[in-house]
Amino acid sequence: MQHKLISSSSSRVLSAAELEEIDHELTLYPTKQAVGLEALKIVQRHQGWVSDESMHAIANYLELPLAELEGVATFFNLIYRRPVGKRVILFCDSVSCWIMGCEKNKARLAERLGIAYGETSADGEFTLIPVPCLGDCDKAPVMMVGDTMHRQVNTASIDALAEGFGNKGSTVDKVGGDD
């Protein structure tokens, strides 16, 4: 079975803000190739994810082979190649977090949000992504919600966090129970 990484040969037009930021990055790096990852991050920051059309636009603008840029995008797990929720939850499943009970926490979070790893909630609010390490092992288990690190996570703190999400218009349901 052949898998097509890029489903469209068309590109979108990069916004003026995206182009301005990419042009700035071009002044900081010796080659256009070196700006590929930064351009992907810029587009993702503006669009929420990097579509096939955006990949084409970046590759065309930087005069890079599309396959090379796709290789960069798929290597870095924080470049999202499909739409994600408004809040991306990076859930650490490293050895340190696993030893400290992340499986129980993952189950509680999945139950509260109604999603599993790699899924986005029906309301488009949350995407749950496993990551191999968030670099805060001495405070394990940990997870990040957006840019906020949550340390020494347990089911009670997940419930409290989910309650906070619920106050912001999410469809998270209250689930009882303690650690």
C-alpha cells in the first residue's frame, strides 16, 4: 500500500505576518534550508497546525524540496500535521513519570476529556498527545497544557484542572474519586 504524505499539490498564500517572521529568521541563519523548522513553527503559531497547502507554500518560499521539509515536519513531534484542539495537552509517559503513576493519571484525564492519545475532543477544545519526556523528572509525573507545566500530577490535581477547564466553556464532565 502506498501512503501519500502530501495530498495536494496546491499551496496557500502565506500571510504578511508569516512572511515577515520567516524573513526575519532568514537573517539569522546561513541558509534557507536551516530556516525550514522555524518557518514550520511560525505557520503553526499562526494557523494552529501545518496543512499540506502550508507545506507547499513554505517549500516554495524557501525554495526547498517538499520532501525535505516534510521530513523535518514529521521528525519533530510538536509540528502538528493535522488540526489540534485549542488546548494541546502534552502528557509525559517517560520512565520517571510511569514509575510515579502516570498511567493512572492518563486514564483519569482520558476519562475526564473523553479522548485517548492522539485524539481531539468533540468540541475541538483539547488534544491529548503523549511525549517521551518533558524534562522535569524530579517533579514527576508531569504534563503541559499549552505553555503551562503541571508538576507532581495526581488524579486530584487532574480533577481540579478539569474543573478549571469546565469553567471556560469545555464539555468536560465532573468525575468523582480521589487518589
